[in-house]
Amino acid sequence: MIFAAIGVAIYLIVIILVVAPVVRYLLLRCSRSCTVDLDAKTLFITAHPDDECMFFAPSVLTLTTHNRENAFLLCLSEGNYYGGGATRRKELQKSALILGLIPDHLAVVDDRELQDGPDQSWPTGVIARHLLTAVQKHGIQRIVTFDSHGVSAHPNHTAICNAVMELCKEQQLASVGVNQVLLLKTTNVFRKYSTFLDLPWSRCSRFHVVSSLSQYTTARKAMFAHTSQCHWYRMLYITFSRYLLVNTYEVVE
């Protein structure tokens, strides 16, 4: 039994250290795929600094690689839950540069009614006001944000989706030129942490963006720009999360 256990352990170590990286490399080399129009002016709306790379990096990088003039980011808080808002704002600026965003295309909101925290209720009207301001300022044609589950179920994430859905329902987005809204699909926990193994399922989605190997590497680099957030559990996320590699979306009709 002891020798069998040792054999299994050695096998797993070989898989993790040797086989898995090789398979991941081969998959990434041939996996780049995008079924999203890259010529629309696109506003990514996030709740906190690091959301842009934790969840949306494949899409941001694909868009900035194609035409960085069309990529915009609105972050609705400084991420001041633990009192490090100023630091996190600077980290976001570094991450945005790594992702290819033009500095003037990044806006970070510091509104007393939109403070970071799972216990904070974000008013729909306040979110809508900041969103519409950004849309009209830049002539935005498409909005990309979280779905109703917010990937991690964070209430700040879901609040953004609720505000966007309300604006869609009232036709306010269409009235200012937005003709498409994409919501980032939340997956179950097994798919969420399956990295490259999720590619076959993700590529079946009507609207998907899959990174190239170089984009995947850049996404990880952007994550490390958020040094204040580099805790051990964040390292696990960087290693296993599918969202650094692939985005799948549902369209608000």
C-alpha cells in the first residue's frame, strides 16, 4: 500500500509539473478564438481594481490588440474595503497599461454611495448615472460587464448587472447609442477553476473570446500588478481560473 501511494503521488507530480504545462501550451497555441465584433467602441464596467484582469482580461487584450482606441474601462470603486484605495487605484493604472488600455480611457469612480464591500448596497440610480456619463463622453456602442451572478456572487458585481438591465429595460442605453450589451457568464466552480480544460465547452458558446498564449501570459502579468492583492489564495486563482484564459458571454436582447 505504501509503495502504491508513493507511485500515485509521483504520477500526480509528473502530471502537474510536466504533462499539464505541455498540454496547456499546445492548447493555447492553437486555441485563440473570438466571436465578438472587435470594431465597436466597448466599455468594460467593473466594480473593483483587479476585476479588469481577474475576469475580463481575454476580452480586453483581444480588443486592445485589434484597436486600442475602441477599449474603455470604468471601475466603479477604488477597492477601499481595507483602506487601501489610493494604492489600489495606482495598481489598476499599472494593470490597465499592461492590458493595452490608453490612460485616458480609464476612469475610476470614488463615490461615497459606491464603496467597496460585500455589505455595501449600491444604488441602481448612482451606477446608472456614472455609466451613462461614460457612454456619452466616449460614444460607446457596446457595454461589457458581469451577469446577474457576478462570477463570484459579490453584491457589487451583481449591482452593476442590475443597473445595466434596468437601463436596457427603459431603453436608455439604446437612446444614447449603445447597440449591444454583453454579460460575462458565471460558470460552476468546477469549470471556473479548470483553466484550459474548459476550452472545449467555452468554444461552444455563441459569444466567446479565447486568449492566445502571449495574451494569457500578459493577463497573468496584469494580475501581478495588483501587488497588494497577491495573497496565497489569489495565487491559486491565477493558476487555475478559466477567466484569465477565456470569456463567454450572453447577450441582452
